[in-house]
Amino acid sequence: MAMSGVDLPPVQPQTNLRRPGFLRRLMADYGQELIVLSAIIVLFVAVTAVNPRFISANNLTSIFSGNAYIAVAAIGMAMVIITGNIDVSIGALIGVLATISGTLAVAGYPIWVAWFFPVLVGMAINGLIGILVAYFRIPSIVVTLGALSILRGGLISVTGGTWISDLPPAFLIAQQKWLGLPVPLVAMIVLTVLAALWMRYSAFGRSLYAVGGNPEAAVATGIPIERRIVAVFILNGFFAGLATILFATQLQVIQSTVPPNLELTIIMAAVIGGVSILGGSGTVIGSTLAAILFATIGSALIFVNVSAYWLRAVIGLLILATVLADMLRRRRTV
Amino acid sequence: MTLRSLIRHETFLAILLVLALVVLSWQSDRFFTVANLLNQGRLMTETGLIAIAMTFVIATGGIDLSVGSILGLTAILTGVFWKNLGVPLPAAAVAAIAVGTFAGYVNGLIITRFRVPALIATLATLALYRGLAEGISQARSVRGYPDWFYVLGQGEVLGVPTQLWILLIAAVVAAVILAYTRWGRTTYAIGSNEVAARFSGLSVEGTKLALYTMSGFAAAVAAVIFVSRVSTTRSDMGSGIELDAITAVVLGGTSIFGGRGTVLGTVLGLCLIQALKNGLSLAGVKGDGTIMLIGIVLILAVLASAIFERSGTR
């Protein structure tokens, strides 16, 4: 790979003089996304053949709605990684925001305050992280490792590990339906599409790719790198806040913990979806598809009777296999 | 220039450590006693061994997030080999350490052979190794080790906790290797400029592979000490220890981009963290409050060194 810059470019056979076909262009632009999508479809077909209850409405709802918050958080994470940064504190942040949200709801504040105040808190915390990364030049992995300790430690010492219960029914938006579809599913699709269009067509979105792909060239074209990095972290906090709304409102209680390795799942969703960890490439469609793939794998393992104790090992193995396949594919195309 | 800024960071850290010791011993008369300090040494050995290996890994510009999971896997295997398979305990511990070391070797293989970035590779194996630990243990813990086994984690040699000797020897050997040998200089060279290191004929892949294997070995040895110290094995052992180790390394002045860092700095960072943890718990702050403080210390320390560095070089 290091030598590839020295090699001559391979000579393309000029037999086909027509414009590259629609499929060819689709493969070039969305190769990784299509691979993930095919994996989801294959998995659905295979598991349904073994156990037809897999595509029951109940299970589909639990796969898509129960994990939509991961996809929403992965949108922000994909943007952060596209600029060449990373955020390992996002799991702890979602835990903190969920507790704030539940506390406000129980204390009798209007429901929309309980939903959206945490979004502002998330943006503020991530804004601070962005400033430390952009203006003080501290690597994002270090800042967010520190933030992870602060948020996790702070959450447990404030709540003492207690659960929040007696949430008002109107607060539980993740359990509600909109036009017959679960709200989390709708939110996931709408946010993914909007973010994807914005990343592809807006000047701001394109500039994020420039910041991650080639910072020096970005500076030369007049992109204010520092401000873009702060902005992308604030956006990450925004999506983490929206993810929190979906996460905190899906059950009758809010625990003061989040699923173990939540930040790992979110980062992996972004990476498996085609976002290069080195920055500069990838799309949020891929990250959402990857989040769905993870959820499908988790559910499929239960349906084919894999012991719950081996679940994480199998998921770990699949993640590793996908990463390796991705690297092999990239090496071929480079 | 590099040497001078290094000295500055470690001096700064040593002053901070002395300051913390003075304040903490003034706060509680139970802090600055020989018994307490030796006991703290006992508690920081596992993180210490991992952090020393992590210093090398981070100095090459890499990172190893899977160490906590390797620790958990090795601990579980020690118990399972001994109790369920009936292997004699010394052989069981050695075999488990061999598996942990192999886990580190697999990390190295994924990183060097497939060119997966270290962060992603070890995030993936973090999930895999912890999952294996959970699957093998089936949520059962192993207890009832023979008395002689506890010498390692709970006993003393010449009045000093056994594992503190291991940590001291490891620190001295690692410091000499990193500072004075060809291997150590190669580590810095890879971290400063990997392409240049390769064109200079240095064995970049071989060195990296060896370092990740060593990181796995350190985590595996830490696992056996951990089991001996707490007298039981559980599959969630060591989760989050990678953060403690990375905090110690980064606090110790090792650049997360590679090319810079010393074992002495890491040991100082380790002592500072342990002193703060202990001092706070003696002052009545709960464990979660200290986690928070470690995060704040990490950010402030790196912030301070970033500001110093900028005024020095730019």
C-alpha cells in the first residue's frame, strides 16, 4: 500500500467507450453500502428459512425501532470520523443525557423541554470537546477518553446507580407510531436521508470531506478548519441528543447505564458503513445500514439459538471479519 | 529540542506528584505511611505492566484497546484450565498466558498484515476477546485456589509486595530497552515517520508485530497477578483497564501521535493517578468521583503540555 504511489497506474482496456453504466457508477460511489445492504438481505433470507418467526412484525419492530438510536448517533459519529477525528465518549454522553431527560420529565417540566434540553446539553459538551481538539490541538482520542471518564464517573456519582421510573406516558415517544410506523424508524430514515443529502450536496458537507481528506489543501482553499471541527463536534452532540430521545423513551424506566461498549457499536457502525477511519471518505447511509446490520446479527443469533453467553464473541468475530474484508477490498481498488 | 521538552514534561510531572503527595498526606494521616504506600503499589501493578507495554505501542503511533479483554480472557482460561480441565495450576497459568500472548500476536497480525488501523483492529478484538471470555466462562466464577498461589498477588518478598518487584523489574528492563537499544530506537523511528523508517531498512512490520505481542503478554501476566490478588476469576475482569493504562501513558508525556515518550514518564503518571485515587478515597470520595477526576487530570495534563510545547517550538 505504501508503494502504490510509485507504481504506474494500470492500463484500462478501452473496449467499452460508452459512459459507465448506472450500476457501475452505483458500485463506485456506494460499494461498501451495497455490500452491507446485501449482507442484511442474505441474513434475513437465511435466518427466515431456519425460523420463519424472524420476519414477524414484532421482531422487525424490535430490530429497527430498538436500535434506531444507534443509527442516529452513528450519523454524527460518521461526520466526526470523516473529518479524521473520533469520539469514544458518546456512549457515556447518551447515558448522561438520558438521565437529564428523565429527571426533567419526572420533575414535571413540559415534555418538549425534557426531550430537547438534553440535545442542547449534548451540543454544549461536544462544543467544548471540539474547541479542545481544534484550537488546543489535543488529539480527539485523548480528549474524548478524558470526557468518557468524566461523564461516566459523574453519572454514577450523581445518580448512585438508581433508575428513573414513573415517566409520564406522553414522554415515551419511541413507543408511539406515526402514520402506522414506529417513530424511531421514521426518525432514523428521515435523519439519515437529510444528513446524506446535506453531506453530499452542501458546501459545508463537502468541506468536511476536505478537512479529513487533505487538511492542507482544505486550508489552501480557504476552509476554516478549526471552525469546521468545532461545528462537526457540535453536530455530533446534536445527533447524540436526538439518539438520546429515542433511547430514553423506549422503556418505562431509564437506567443510569447504557449497553456495554455502546460507543464501540456506534464507531463500528460508522466504520463498517464505509467511513475510512483515516478520514475523508464514507457516507451516513452506510453507517445507518451498518447499524441495522448489527441489530439484525444480534437478533438472528437469538433466533438460530446461539447461547447468550457466546453472543458477544460471535458479534466480535463478525465485526472483525467485516473489517478485514473491507481492508482487502480497499487494497484491491487502491 | 525533543530531549529538552521531554525533560521538562517529566520534571513537571514529578513536581505535580510531590505536590499531590504533600497535599494528600496533610489531608489524611493514614496516607503517607509505609504500609499504605506499599499497598498502593500492589494495586497499581496490573495497570502498570499494561501501561509499560502500551508506552511502546503508543510511541509507534499505534494503540491497543484490547488489553482489558485479553486480561479477562487470560484470567478465565487460568481458572478453566485448572479447575475444569484438571491441569496443574502452574501449567494452567503458563498456558493461559500463552493464549493471552497469542491474542496480542493476532492483533499485531491484523495490523501489520491486513493494514487495519490499530484503533479499529483492537476495538474489534476488544469485543471478540471479551466475548470469548464470556462464552468460555458461561458466567461462572472459579474460586478456591491453593494458598501458595496467593503469594504472587497477596504475599511479600523482603517486605515489599511480590508483584511490585515484578513491576519494578519490568519498568527498569523496559526503560533500558526503549532508551538504549536498537529495538527502542526503531520504536521511536516508526512513530516519527513510518515511511522513512521503512526506507531506512528498519523492520517496521516485525517490530510492530513484536510490540503488540508484548502488549498481549503484559496483559496476560497482569491477569494472573489479578487473579492471585482477588482470589477469584470473572469474565468481566479488567474491563476499562485500557483507559487507565492509556491515561498513565499519555499523562507521562508519550505523544499519542508516536515518536516520543519514556517509561519513566509512564511510571510517574501511574504513581500520580494511584496517589490521587487513594488520597480521594481516604478523603471520603467514592470510586466514581475518582474516575471523573482522572478524566479531568488527563485533559488538563495534555492541555498543559500542549500549551508548553507550542510556546517552545512555535
